[in-house]
Amino acid sequence: MMNLGIEEARKTMNENLGGPFGAVITDSDGNVIAVSSNTVLGSHDPTAHAEINAIRKACSILKTHDLSGYILYATGYPCPMCLSAIMWANIKKVYYGTNLKDAEDIGFRDDFIYNYIKGNSDNKTLELINIDRDQCLELFNEYKEKNKEIY
């Protein structure tokens, strides 16, 4: 499975569409659902990581937002954004090729986000300011009152 991700990443990397990152999503029987790569540079979309692209593709194909029971293969250890997307998609098993240090060694900088999450960061990374809570809570309460699906 990993070779599918590697080849897709190599293809788009050589087309200058993104970095050396590929991802594959399979069902529990090993049937390939989606193969994607990083397309950040080509799409001008900082969220177009291989794992995100694979999740979007798989969800579109399967017509669901819930990938419970599916498996993800990634050429690199998922960044914080991808880890979050993987968890939101309910994927419980991820196989990865390279680790965070390997990505850092070629210039990728996931560590500043991990440090921010851990609280080990200066406020230059991101400033979060809470405003208009009451109005936003009204919206949240409307959703709750309508008994909408929680995902």
C-alpha cells in the first residue's frame, strides 16, 4: 500500500505540485479506496496535505464523513492538522513511513505547531482572542435545540 502513496507523491512532487507526501486509504480487507498526495503548491491551499486529500477523496467516494474501520497509509508521520482530520474521520489505524525528525531534516517544520499545542510557544505563533461569545452561543444553542447530528 505504501508504494501507491510513494508513487503518487513522487509524481506530484516532480510536477512541483507539493512535497514528498502520499497517502492511501483502504478498507479492512485491503481494498484501495483513495490514493492522494500533497498538492499544497499546485492548489495554493495550505490544507492540501496528502492525508487530508485522501480523506476528502475517500469520503466523497463513500458518501460519508465517517471512515470508521478504514486504514490510512502515509509516507510521513501526520502533522497536527492531519492527525486531527484522521481523528475527526474516525480512522483508528495509521501506518506511516518517515518520522517527524526525518521531515525536519529536509526542512519541514511541524514542531512549532506541536510546541504550540503543548503550550511551549511564544505568542508570536498564533494569537487567539475570544469575542462575541453570547451571539455565538445563541447559534450553538439553536443547533442543540434542533437535535442536529453531532459528528
